[in-house]
Amino acid sequence: MEDGLKPYIDIKNKRMAILTTEDDEIHMALEFDENNNLVMHPRWNINIIILGDKHLKFTTNS
């Protein structure tokens, strides 16, 4: 993950949020739906690169 981003993980509710390191902006939210599909809610300035079966890379383009 890019140095300016920090993840917060909620394992119980199967959710993750990616914020700036200062915790002032949410760049992306991820969650699993009822069928265990990964649902991503990115902001306009986030890049998602799929690196493998279970590996993603997150960067900003701002």
C-alpha cells in the first residue's frame, strides 16, 4: 500500500477502509456481501491493481 494510505480492518463485519495516514480522508471502503463477493467502493482518485488471486495494490493518482 502507498505510504500515504493506512488500512483499518473490521474482521467481524468483513469490512476494510483505507484512509490517509492523518485519518482525515477515506479513499476506499471494501466489504464482502452476503455471497462472499468482494465489493469495492473507491473514490475517484484511487487506483486498484490486481497482483494475483488474493493480492491487491492501492495507490492514489492525486
